[in-house]
Amino acid sequence: MRAGDPQQLSFVRSALKPFQATVFVSSGAADRCGCGDRGLAIACASHAGTAAHAREAFKLLWGAELEVERLQCPVPQGCSSPLEHNCSGKHAAFLASCRQMHWPLETYLQPNHPLQQEVLKRVAEWLAVPAAELVVARDDCGAPTLQLQLAQMALLYAHLGAGALPDLERLSRAMLAHPELVAGEGRFDTELMRFGHGQVVSKGGAEGIQCLSRVGEGLGMAIKVEDGSARAKHAVALHLLEQLDWLTPAGLEQLRQR
């Protein structure tokens, strides 16, 4: 199903995070940290920067015997620590993966770093395209992100919820178990996964990107609002969830009231 141009190119932004976190799982870094599902959820998060969120990111670093000063995400305005940045969990997972694999820590955000090359390789494999064809750019937090077609974003999210790839299945299960860590109270991704009763994985990105996955069915959805509006992408997502019958009427009504 499509509306508009499914080949339209856009940067996937933070909707890439679950796929970036697969190295954290497959390298054994997540198990070494002993972070459990909460740590996996924060690794995929665009969180609200609360004390609870910062604490989970800190636990990843602590388990990997890494200092907070290693984080290269910015300190948000009005805050005192990079742990409060909404991408701190992703960065902590990056660093823990590098420690586990004996990769350089200082350059972990560089596109040619082994960590980022491994992420690129995996995404290319899931999309069945040569890695050299994927355009890499720097996201606001300093980490690489990718320019993809909307259809490719939807395909990635079809893989995320399909249950066929163990690393992705583990991450999607963690996101559903702890939706409050993935975004925050009152935020769309958190509330959708909470009221979806384990049926839908949701992860947004900046500039009007919203991706969804129907758990267990190998179905993915990608939305792009051209003017970057978050309000519009959430309204469209709710409309499509109703059309596709991915949520119960009660769940949809609860979401609309939030």
C-alpha cells in the first residue's frame, strides 16, 4: 500500500536507532553490561532526558566500565550532562560495543569507524542493496544517519517486527516491554506501544519521519511529512493504524485522547 511517492528519499534520522543497536546485541556488549531489556530499550531511544532516562544510559556505560566523558553527544541547552541528551542511550551502546570489540573509542562517530561500517553493512544486507549506494550524513547528535527511500524504511521496520532475525526481535521485544524509556510519558511512541498491547513497534525521527512495525507479521510502515511536522505524522499514523486494523478501537480511542 502506498500514498505519495514510496521512492522519495529522506534521511531516516532517529528511526534508524533499533538497527544501529544490533551491534550492541550481537557483539555481546549488551550481555556483558548486564543491562537487560531496559538497557536495550534506552539504546533505541529518543528519550525525554529525565533522570530515569539518564540513569539507564549511565548504567550502560557503568557496565562497560566507561566514563560519561566518553559520550560525544551534545549537552542539551539548560542541562549539565550529555546523559540528558535524547540520544545518550544510543551513544552509550555505541561505546559499549566498541569496548567489547576492541575498536577505537575516540572516533566512534566517524563514518569510516568499524562500528559505523558494521551498521552500514547490516542495513545494506537487510535492504538487499550494495552498501556503497547508501548515502551517509551526520545527524544532530553527531552520529551517522542514512538517506533512504520511504519503501526502504518500511522494509527495515518489516524486518524489525517479523521475529525472523534474533537481534532485531530482542530489541523490538525490549522496546515493547519498556516503552516509557523509548520516548517518555505522554510522547507518541511510548503511548502507542503502551496502548498497542505488544502489537505495534513505533519509532519516530526528526523532520516528520515516523516508522511502525506490526509484530509477528513482517509488515512495516514509513511516513514522511514534507514540512517536518510531528503533529501531522502522528495524525496520519493514527489514521493508518485504524485503516489497517493494527490496533483495537479501544486502543485507538485512548491514543486520540492523549
